[in-house]
Amino acid sequence: MKCPKCGKDDDKVLDSRAAREGAAIRRRRECLSCGHRFTTYEEIDRDEVLVVKRDGSRQQFDRSKVDKAIRRACGKRPVSDEQIRTMIDHVVSRLDGDEVKAEKIADLVMEELHKVDEVAYIRFASVYRQFTDVAQFLSAITEIVRK
């Protein structure tokens, strides 16, 4: 593991423990060259899952795309990094089979966002469902208020 401060790849692990409800391993490391301490996470790679897009094309599942979408929806909202990582872990853990439709992933993301922050949920839903006018926003907001 390369040190983020000096770039050397000579370090030692000081501490390892389960993180994010067992979905990852948190490792505390120390660079042997400069003494800088840093944290890394090890998690299950779900690259074997193919995502079936709306147009029928398929591509490898990319956790970073889910991360980017959730972070964009939660921008400037009171949602912590830990909450975001937990939401992503929940989405990834619910992917089953070799192929998953993009709509299912988006629905799982919306479920998680709805639990954590309703404004972030509306932001994500407006992009995913391609809202074209205010009536669609009002419909989505009314749906949240009823629940």
C-alpha cells in the first residue's frame, strides 16, 4: 500500500478490525519511511455482476458509480461519509445473481436514500426517473408525505 504522504510502499499494519457491519475490514497503517499513519478499507469486489442497462447493453458493476450517484444526491446535505458508505454496502449486499437490471440498483439506492434523507431521495429520483416538469416533483414529494 503506497503512503499518501511520501508515496513509498513500505508500511506496517497497526490494527485491523471489521467495519461497516462486517462488509469491510478497516486497517490502520504506518509508513515505515516517513512515519505517517493512514487508514485503508478492504471490501468484497462485486465485479462478477453484470448490470443490464435500459438499452439492453451490459457492463461490469462498478461500486464507484453508486458512490458517485449517492454523493451527488447528498451534496450539501447533513449526511455523513459513514452513512453514505453504509448505504452503498446495503445496496451491494442486496445484489443477487450474475446479472442485475440498472433499475433494480436505482430502486435500492432510492430505498436507502429515503431512509436517510428525503431531499437526497428527491434529487436522485428526479435524475433517475427523468422528471421533466414541476408536476412530477410534486407527485414525488406528495408520495413521501403520505408515507
